[in-house]
Amino acid sequence: MKTNEKVLQAFNSVKDVGSKRSIVELEWLEIVSVKPPKIVVRLTLPNFAIAQRSQMAIDIRESIKSLEDIEEVQIEVGDSPPSAESPIGQAGHGAQSQGLTPIPKVQNVIAISSGKGGVGKSTVAVNLACALSQKGFKVGLLDADIYGPNTPYMLGVSEITPEVSGSGADQKIIPIETCGIGMVSMGLLIDQNQPVIWRGPMLNGIIRQFLYQASWGERDFLIVDLPPGTGDAQLSLAQAVPMAGVIIVTTPQNVSLQDSRRGLAMFKQMNIPVLGVIENMTYFIPPDQPQKSYKIFGSGGGSQLAKENNVPLLSQIPIETDTFSGTGKDLPVVHTSRDSITAKVFLELAGTLCNALSVKQ
């Protein structure tokens, strides 16, 4: 057997954790030169697999121990392959000038945004997606909060790694199907305690990969859970895909209201329709006294924000404690406690959204 063939055979032991296919089969590894006792290889990963790069480098170096005449491997890092369907990696105003690229077979892209963290934006995104699914729609959920991906835990799939289909530039990440929706998240591709330390262009690339190189299939709705604030993720989404609109999540508190104003103004400036405001944590319902409610975070914030911007107040969502599933994972209340007041509010919200978009229920 020739040396190159021996090397490729050794590298077949290095696998993608999602698809369980070797990096040779996926065409992620290229032999640059073989000059015993040293070989040079180039590792080129799609953006959704970059989190595996360090471990793959370890596995590659481990795999050459089976080769008698090879003692050292030099690993070069190649540029991520572009998507055939979208100009991946183009950041800033250049992406906008090229126009927006729809996601094939995806009808309504809706962003869920907030001005600050801690207002329950991801909770709203997950439960709204589940509520739309329960109304009979085909729903996807894209967790675009790259630095703080929480939706895998909220959906009980934090320990699952998505599979990858195809090879080379045609590779697709397959969404995890759970709770009636298909979901893609950075949280599925990294260890639970691993930080994501990326600059804007890399973040722009992974969001575009999640949009265009995930096998979404036919979806009536794609809910996009954005990170808080007004940064690269918001710009990347706005400059990539046509959106049905954005929903702003706030709480009744003044500090939340101030940050939400900035976020709402940003989307208006980018000419993205603001579908309305959701006020989360409007009131607390004691589990032993469901007939009572307490406005522990003040009142009127959501109504004020909506009135100031001439957009509807879509929903006021309460706080309930009887929503824990008991399985060790904080599954969405719409999925676990359908008879709760909160679940009914989310189902009503799903209907309100459909009416606003003239989507037949």
C-alpha cells in the first residue's frame, strides 16, 4: 500500500461527532505533502463544525501513531467552504447591496429580539415555536444567540449532536426534531462549558450557515432567537434573509424598556417590519392561589413601548412556577403544561401572529 493511502486510512478514524462520518469521507481533510517522517495536511471545516477543530487536531495527531514511517504531522487550517446558496462570510453593508436570499421552502422568518438579556426572550421564542407547531404548522427554530445558546437545554436536547449530510460545499446540518419543531443551535455543536470567542465576520458566517446550510425542508415558520442588544447577529440576519418581521420582548421594568427602545429603533432603521411587542413577566400567579396575581416587576412597560412606536402589544405573559417537567430539563410550558394559563397565553399569541401575517390557521 502506498504511503498516501496508508495516511488516508489512518485518518479515517477521525470522525465528525454529528454524522459519525470520517473527515476523509466528508472531504474536510486534504493531504498537502508526505515526506517521511513528516506529513502536512489541510483541515477545512464548515463553520458549523469549527467548534470541533481542536479535538480533531488531537485525533489527527493520535491517528498517525499507527504509521511506522510517520513521526510528525503539520496541520494547516483552510478557509470554510462557501455555501452554494448564499454568499457566506460577507459582512457589513456589502451583503445588503447583493440583495436578500430567501431560504428555500421556508415561508415566514420571524426574529425574536430584546434590548437586554434576562427578559425571557429565548423562553418566548421556544414556546411560540411550540405553540405554532401545536396549531398544525411546520416550524423551525434557529438559535442565533451564538455566545449564549440556551434553546438546546430548554428543549431537552443539550446532549444531542446534530448529524451532517452530504460532503464538501453541499454539506447540510440536519436540525434536531423535538417538541414538534426542528432546531439548530451553536449549543448543539460545542461542549456545555465551552465559550465561543469569535469576532463579527465569523459570527456572520455561522448565522448564514445556519440559515442556508441547514436542511430546514418545508417550514411555515422559522423563528430566530436573536442575542440581546443591537450587534452583529442582528445585522447578519437583516442583511441575509427577507423577514416577515421582528417581535420585541420586554418586561414591565423601566431598565428593560429603555434597552428595548434601542432595539426596536434599529429594526425600524433597517426597514424590517416590527410585528409588535411582547411583555414578559407581566404578573406572578401563586401556585396555591391561581385566582390571584401580583405585578412584581411594575406595570405598563410593554403598553408604553408599543404605544410610543405605534405597534401592537401582542401579548402579556405571566410567571408561573408549576411548569417544571421533573425530567431534569426545563421543557417549554406549552409542551409540558398545556392547561396552564401561560401555555394558553402562548397559544393565543400564536393565533394573533397568524392573523397579523394573514396566515390561514
